Amino acid sequence: MPNNYVEFQDTPVIRVKADMKGKGPAAAFDFLESKLPTLKGRKFYGCFRETLEGEEYYACVAQFENDDPSKMCLETGTIPGGMYARRKVSNWEEKVRQGHLPRLFQEMIDTYDVDSTRPSIEYYRSHTELQLLLPVRSQTVKLGKGSELHKRTV
């Protein structure tokens, strides 16, 4: 599992909350994209976290200075910055269709010192590359499931 660490900056976004008991993230992205005048030059993200009420997922796009979210009837938010473990996923559209993203994130969760106060991020970098970003408290890895954490040199 080739991973590395990245420092992610706070990112203001326009977002749509996905109905996780209904049509899910795909419908949220479809709705979000339908409200934008163009998709060209946009950075798209999916933000996921477990809450006491269940799974929470937002389809997000980085906000441009001239965007008017209220005119588009969309809410705003900020993807929190900080240290994230990153895993690049090629051929991501097929992996999404096949439902593999939860397993890939779980492999990362089993490996890293996760910061559960921030969401996990899917960064749709291009039509061919997706980056999974897992929030971490430190640059440490677990040697085995349930084992102690050990400092990793990066």
C-alpha cells in the first residue's frame, strides 16, 4: 500500500449533504454539479465521517471567489487542514462502482494513527486519479491490528 503524508490546507467549499439512506454520494455530486456554471478548473472532494447519528458524507467543490452559494441554494463549509495520510487510487471510477473505497480507507485506518475529529477526504484530482486522505494525529504506523503505534520516518 504505497502511502505518504501530506499537509492539507483549510479549504472553503460549497457542499451538498448526501442522503446515506437513499441515493448516496453519487446523487449529491450530480446535484452539486448541476448548480455550477462550469466544471472546468474545479476541485471536487468527498468528505466522510462517522457521527453518533450515523454516516455523514458531503459532496464538495472548492469555492471560487466569485461563487454565490446562496444564489445556487447550496451551503458552504470548510474542509479542515492538517496532516493526512494519502493513498493514490488509479482507475477510481471502476473502484467506486464496485464499492471498494470503504475497504481501501479501512486498510489505511488499520495502519495509521487516525484523528477522528476531522473527516476522511476523497480528492478527485482527475478523471484518472483519486487521492484518499485520512486525517492523522501523527506520522505513526501500527505494526499490526491493535498493536502499539511506532514513529515512521518519512
